[in-house]
Amino acid sequence: MLSSIFYGILISQIPAGYLSGIYSLKKMVGSALFLSSLFTLLIPLAAEFGEALVIICRVIQGLFQGIALTTQQVVWIKWAPPLEQVRLTSLSLSGLLLGPCVVLLITGFICDSLGWPMVFYIFGACGCALSLLWFVLFYEDPKDHPCISKSEKEYITSALTQQVSSSAPSLPIKAMLKSPPLWVISLCNFAFFWANSFLSLYTPMFINSKFHINVKENGLLSSLPHLFAWIFAILAGHMSDVFLSKNILSLLTIRKLFTLLGLLLPALFSLCLLYLSSSFHGTMIFLILANATGSFCMGGILINVLDIAPRYYGFLKGFTNVIGLTGGLVASTVTGVILSQDQDSPWLKIFFMMVANNVISLIFYLIFAKAEIQDWAKETQNTYL
């Protein structure tokens, strides 16, 4: 039931990425957010009819959440000047980390005082309201926005003149499939989503297995790693753009540095969690650090596709998300199986699998990563299916 949402997200990624270059982002994101929220409201009713209907609702939720996840990132192609791309992208993506923090923080209190169905009603209603705000406040192009100055419009549009394509280009599929930089980004996405999904879904269970605390305290403690991950994501975006704007490091070095931090540090802190955390406070510190430091990937692999192929950003973001979310799906499923079958040392095996994924992916990335526009993604390239 926990992993079922990933199936819907996986199905929608590549189609959403491709269609984002053709149809209105305003309509795609707003409609997807509204429909996802609507199915959130229906889950308590579905639960009365059994597990199967809940799973179906969550798959449909994932379908629409996957559309929103991919298409909302394409917004920055027209809105983010090159020297501010990581800062703005990481700020928007950090919502993926702040959301679980808020949910875990207050869900325990809602369940305890109002009952579990109210969790779905409250968050479903908030999502519907947010979708209405999106339709009112969002503009697809800076030149159409009524509330920003003329100088700001000119700054944004002039900075992006070389990046935004005037027409929807054909997809050079064969060249994409032969591109080592694209595959190492995808491999690291697999590792990143594996670790992120495991830590998001199973942190409450891990805390409960070690300390046997009640639902309210568990929710509060489980929210802390997400809170610090959100802070680190914003910090990573800001640091990355500062390094680039001040010419402190090359773009490729920045991407490799932040990917190194985002994959290696969680692996190291996970090992510390297994071997150096004998107390409650030690466990919580290493758990927070393992979760939070993964956010450094915001300045690395999670924006790297925009460096190598800005013309195909929507489609390739969907492609890399599919591989990444497959990691999240596998992590959720494998973790559930290990926990149900291994009663002796399940967490040791689970954390070691996460560490191995991160380290192996990182090695390939450091060898094959690129940060310049690839030949097959340049404006003058005419490659067809």
C-alpha cells in the first residue's frame, strides 16, 4: 500500500515530460494538483471497501502527482536565469522535503485528536485550495506577468535567449540512449530516490523499532530529518549559484562536488547510525544528518540535465525521474520484504543496500559526468527518431 503510489508516478513521468513542451504548464500542473488532492479526499471512503480500492486510489494519486512533479520543474526554463537556476529549482523542489516534515509533524496530533480520516480530508482540502491559487497566480512567461517590473522582465528574457527553443524539437532518442552523461545522471537518480524514499517512508518505523514511542512523539521526531533536509536543499542551491556566479569553481566541478556530498555523506552517516549510535540522541543526530545531507544533490544530479540538454529538459527530466522513482519503488518493496522476513538484523541489511547504491552510483558519476550542452542537444543538431 505504501509503494503503490510509485506505480502511478512512474507511468506518468515520460509522457508528462514530453507533453510539457507542447501543452500549457499552467493547465497541466494545476489540473494534476487538483485531481491528486481530490483522490486524497476519497481515500477514507475507499478504505471502507477494502485494501484494493485504496491501492487504486493511490495509484491514480501517483499518476497526477507524477505529472505535477515533472511539469512544474519545466517552469524554470522560462523563468530562471542561468546564474540563478539551481537556487530557484532547489527552492521549489525543497517543497518535496518540507511537505513530509509538516505532514509527519502534525499527523500524529490529528490522528490522536480527530481520527485518521481527518488527515486525508485536511490535506486533500489544502491541495484543492492550492490548485486554485496556482490557476490565479501563475504565469507561464515572464513577459505576461502583470506584477514584475519591465527591467526584471528584460533581464530574465535576455538571460534565457540562448536557452529557450522557439519550437518543440524532435527527440534524438538514439543519441540520448548512447549518452554516458545522461545514464550516470539516471543511475544517481536511482540511488538518490532509493535513499530518499526509504528514509521518508520508514523513518517512523525505524524510530519505533528502537525506542517504542507513541504516535505523537514519533511524528515529531520523524519530521526533524525532513526539516533539516529542506534547510540543506535551500542552502545547496544558494551555495551552488554563488560558486558559479563568482567563478570560484567550474560548472562541472560544482555538479560533481554537490553530487559527491549528496550521495557520500548520507552513506557515511548511515554507517554511523548503525555502529556509533548507542543512545537516543546519537541515533536522532545521525538519522537527521543522513536524511538532510542528501539534499546537496539539488546542486548536482537533480539539475544536471538542464546543463547537458536544456532543449529537452522536460522529456529528460521525466526519463531520469522514471529511473529514479524505480529506485524508490524497489527500495520500498525490498525494505518491506526484509522487515517481514528477517527478525534478527533487518535494518543492517537495509542500510547497507542503500550505502552500496550511493557509493557505486557516485563512482560512475565522477568518471562520466558532463556539464556542457551535448552535441545531440544543440540547436543546430538535426537528429530524428
